[in-house]
Amino acid sequence: KKVEYLLHEGQAKHLTFDMAGVNYISSMGVRVVLKAQKELKLRGGSLSLMNLQPQIKKVFEIINALPSMQIFSSIEELDKYLAEMQRQTIQGKH
């Protein structure tokens, strides 16, 4: 809701998300970030992320590497995949 406010009521052009306290991100969280980035780009702005935990950085690397076509059958399947990738990164397997 705060991001929505900043984008629409506050007319923000640049946002920085401090991700220091984020240890897990679901597809919903990824959607918030990507939607904000898209809206900012449309108005000539930008979005920055800082203090990414390794497992969160891995999620964004995976998202950027995915083809544009849907490869997951559901949000639940995507969340399960992202959770496993984050778990493996925390354990040092990726």
C-alpha cells in the first residue's frame, strides 16, 4: 500500500528499496517490485534495490533469466520453486 501511495499519490520518480531485513521473497513480493519498476520506467524514473541477501539476489537473477512465456502452472508452483532456490542459496548450494 505504501508503494502504491508513493507511485500514485506521491508521484515518485525514483524509489530505493532497502532489502536488508528481507530473508524471503514470494512471487507476490517480486510482483510488487516489478510493477513499481515498470510504472517508474513509464514516467522516466527508476527503481533501485540495496542490501540484498544472497537468496533474494538469486531470486531476481532467476526472474531475469526466465523466458517471457509462463513456465509455472500456478503461483503456488512458482513460490515453491523460489523458496527452494532461496533455501539452497542460504545453505551454500547455489
